[in-house]
Amino acid sequence: MPIYNPLVVVCEVGVLMYIYRPHRGGLAESMSEAKEFNTKEEMFAHIVATQGNFGNCRLFDAGDLVIGSSVISDSRTGWFDTRYVCTKRYGDKHYSTPQCVGMCATQYANGKVVVM
């Protein structure tokens, strides 16, 4: 049984929502583009649509994206389980160490983006 925490977004039991922010030059710029998703697949589709193309060139697909296993709680954003979202491929280049394209979380304060 999960512990009740009024600060954490709660959906149906066992269902996670995701919040994503792209990698940008600064936190405020990145957080201004943060968006919530009902599923990981929906989040990945958004990332590919907004970051996965350069002109007519496909840089990466949803199958190239991975969510990192390292978790941090980020008091700047109110995201309690922040993880890297990375791509294993960028254009023709395949990486043995995936490259960061943004950050995501499934537990975050009041379901809102908090910019401090």
C-alpha cells in the first residue's frame, strides 16, 4: 500500500504519469518547455516529434530513447525521482553511452512545474 503524500501526483494505482523537460541552456528555459504525459510511449513520441528531426533528417526514433536508472530528487523543480532521458543514436552516430536529451520524473510536486 503506497504512503499518502499530498505533494505527489496520484493517478490510478499502478499507473504513472510522466513529466518531461528537454535539455536546454538553463533550467528556466528547460522548465518553460516541461510537459506532462499519460504514458512513457506518449512522452517518447513527443520527444521524437520535437527533438528527433533536423530538416528532413531523422536524428533518432522512440526505439533509440532510454530512461536512465540513476534517480535524484531535485528541489529546484519539485521533481522527486528525476531521471535522464537519453538517446542511443543521433543521426548516423550510435553511442555506447547514451546522450542526454532531457529529464523526466513520475513523482513531482502538485503535478505542477515549479520554477524557483
